[in-house]
Amino acid sequence: MSGTRRAALLPVSFFRRPAEVVARELIGAVVVSTVRGTRTAGRIVEVEAYLGHRDPASHGYRHRRHAQNEGLYGPAGHWYVYLSYGVHWCANLVADREVNGGAVLLRALEPVEGIEAMRRRRGRVPDRQLAAGPGRLTQALGITRALDQQAMRGALVQLFQGAPQAPPVATPRIGITRAVDWPLRFVEAGTRWASRPPPKR
């Protein structure tokens, strides 16, 4: 992790681009959490892009706006954290040049630091499942609704530059019922840490 400690924090300009571009280029970036003073970190290996008002699977489809999704309409590079099915927190970063409800969902990490803390938070699960899925990821990093609407730069959970170990593979998104064929899930090829393995080429 010494290399990660020297890595540059992602700039706000990184997120001021279309969500699908941001999503693809987040593969290999490193998420570092210091929630409750405990440092945990992981390489991003799986994400999904949501395209805002024009995406039927987005919380911002047709400009829907209410108290629970207000974070989705924050500036680029801010966190949007919501409760999925009343059970799991899901962490997204707002993306796009304009405020249109676009965001990138963090779906899976390869743990690289603070693995013992992740194990305590996640319970008795195999290491491969520590952060393999959006709800598992937030639990492993200690993310809750408290992060919602915060600027990533300066928050207790931040993203640093990194590089994928293999080119990302684009697949349809998972666990949705609308726009299911849109290839907006990006997974590092060959990773064993994804919530679902990418298709073989």
C-alpha cells in the first residue's frame, strides 16, 4: 500500500465526463476509507454506469427528484449513497458535465489494505466475498448514508489514481429490470474479485 499512499487523489475534472467514460476509467482506481479512524482500501474491479434522466434504470430517470435521491443531483465528484431494498447501502459517485442524475455505482473491490478490519465488518465470509458486490463493498469499507452528498475530495472515503491489471470488459448491468441489455457494467478482465465473473472472450 505504500504506492497507494503516494498516489494522487482523483481530480473533480475526472468526474465531469459522461458516466460511462468515468465508469470504465475507474477500473483500477483505489478506494481508501478512514471511517471511524480505521483505514481500509481496495482496487476497483467492477462498476456500473447510470445515465441519469435518459436511463430507465437510473434513480434520476425522467428527472425524478425527491429527498432520498437528492445526492444524485449534486456536483460531479460527490457521493450518492442509497439504501437498496431496505438492506444494503450502495455507494455511487456523481458524474457528467451537467447535472442530469448520472452516476457510477461501485460494485466490487480487490481488498489491498485493512483486510482484518474488513473481515470484522463482514463476518465469517471467504476473503473473495469481502467486497464482491455493492452492499458487501460498503459494509467492508464502513460506508453508510452519512457519506451521502459529500464531496469525494475531503471525505472519509476517497478515490486515488490507479491502473487496471487487465483491460475492462463491458457487460449488461446486474439486478435491474429496465434497460437490461445496455452494456454499462465494466469489470476488470480475469479478476476473481468481481460480484460475477466477466464473460470469457
